[in-house]
Amino acid sequence: MGYVKVSGHKRCLLKTALITGVTGQDGSYLAELLLDKGYRVVGLKRRTSTICTERLNHIFEHPNFSMRYFELNDTGCMWRLLNEYKPDEIYNLAAQSHVRVSFEVPESTTDTIVMGTLRLLEAMRHTVPHARFYQASSSEMFGDNPESPQDESTALQPASPYACAKVYAHHIVRNYRESYGLHASSGILFNHESPRRGETFVTRKITMAAAKIKLGLQDKLYLGNLEAKRDWGYAGDYVKMMWLMLQQDKPDDYVIATGETHSVREFLEVVFSHAELDIDKYVEQDERLFRPHEVPLLLGDAKKAQDKLGWRPEVRFKELAIMMYESDLEKMKNEKI
């Protein structure tokens, strides 16, 4: 808990949350949510030579927000930060999260996700064992399993280095929960997008290209597999579920999904139709952008989250795609001025 002075005395007011990966899409939305709920938020980020905090610019001056440098391979740093802040809640969102890239950098992907999660759990167990821990698991863990829709009981069949690493992290969180009594939960997140999505992810790649083409700044959009189907939701909805999980008396694992599946082609069609652009004229497929091993379909069943926690996604597929395009269009217009 954080403290403030009131008439010469300390009074406990604030819960403290630590967020790894705070500069990412999910981290920025989660930081906003927790600040709105009255938390003291400590965001943890890697040191980089380029500025990567744009998603947080609007909360930098918030009196209850601070940011510290942090590495998932630095055990001493973890212990120092946990001892310093004594967090009530820890949200582990940091990872190399691009599936296609994980085939090219499998070792660093695995070290960040696997060993990073394990180091953080060990540090928590010895320094703040009563804190509550959230792990960002992924629908990619289901991989090639033909069962659909997928829920918490579906067998895991990972089909990428990223997914394999996430499977280990998912299981070690459960192991620490059962072995040491930690309040540690995993959210099995299906694809979740927003205007803050990284620019190399296919949904954002589509909306940015459509905006640039509309403004005469780009001629072509090159994409890989257009037939892959995913359960796409809104990141702002999904971070609410992360918080809800840590408010429960008992830790558990939950699928976070919309229950709808749409192909990359459908996302492309919604965006280009809204932008009044001709797909055949501007879009080409490039085999170099295909994954070495593609998962054809992911569809989640979030009934457990709906029944136990009362969570429901609010932003639907078409609304999400248009929201992202309009945001990128506005951004491009402002940059042209």
C-alpha cells in the first residue's frame, strides 16, 4: 500500500501495482485503468536508445504514476524493486510478443517469456508472497488443436517458439500457485487490438496503410496469409478483465475472448470498404510474410469469465477495425500539416 500524510500522520490510501511491459499496448491501457481506480502505478520498462513511451505521454504527469528501468534477465533488479515498492498487485505483460518474429529470434523470445516469468515469481515468493500476480498467457498456446471454440480445458498444442514459451510460463504460474499458495492467475488472451497496437502487427499494418493510401502517402500494402482466422477484441476491454482476476478471493485462469472469429481478409475488407479503397488495386500478397507454421483458426469461449466475473466485451469487430483506421487517419493528417 502507498501512504500519504494527513495532519502529521500516515494514512493508508493507495494500492500499489507493478506493471512490466508498461510501454506496450496493454500496459498503457492497464496503467490508465488502475490510476482511475486510485492505485499508485509503477511502470517497468527496458532501457532503449529510442523513445518508446508515446502511449504513456498523457499520464506521465499523474502524481500516482512513476516509471523505472527494468530487465527480465536481471534478478537483482527484480528483488530491489519488489522490496522497494512492496506491490499489492503485479501484472507481468512484458514479452517479445510477435509470433512471426519468434521464429527468427527463438532464444531471446524464450528467455524473456520463460525465464523472465520464473525469475519474477521467485522474487515475488521471497519478497512479497502476499501480493497478487497476473500472467499474460496467450491463445497461441492452443496452436494446432482442432477443438473449437477453445476454453480453459482445451489441450495446448503450441505451433511457434512464442507459443511454446507461453505454455511454459502458463504452467509455471499454476505450479507456483499450487506449490507455494501464491495468488497467481493467468489470462489466456485471444487477439486484442486498438489504435495503440504495435505497427508491425497485421491489424495495425492494415489500418496504417489504408490511411496512408487514402492520403496519397503510400501505393501498396503487402500482406501474408489472408485466410488465418482469429478472435479479435479490444485491448481496452481486456485489461478490465486482468484487473477483475486479481480482485477474486481465489486465483484462477480465464480465457479472455469475444466468441467471434474473423479472417485477416475480413478485417482488410472492413477497413478498405470504410475508407472507400479498392483492395484489388492496392493490396498484394507476399509469401515472405507467411509464418513457417500457420495456425488457421483461433476462437475463444469466455463463458467462465462471463459467469464468474461478469465480464463482457464491449467493442465488437467492425467497430474496432473502424476505430483503428480513423485513429490512424487522424494521426496521418496531423503529421502532414
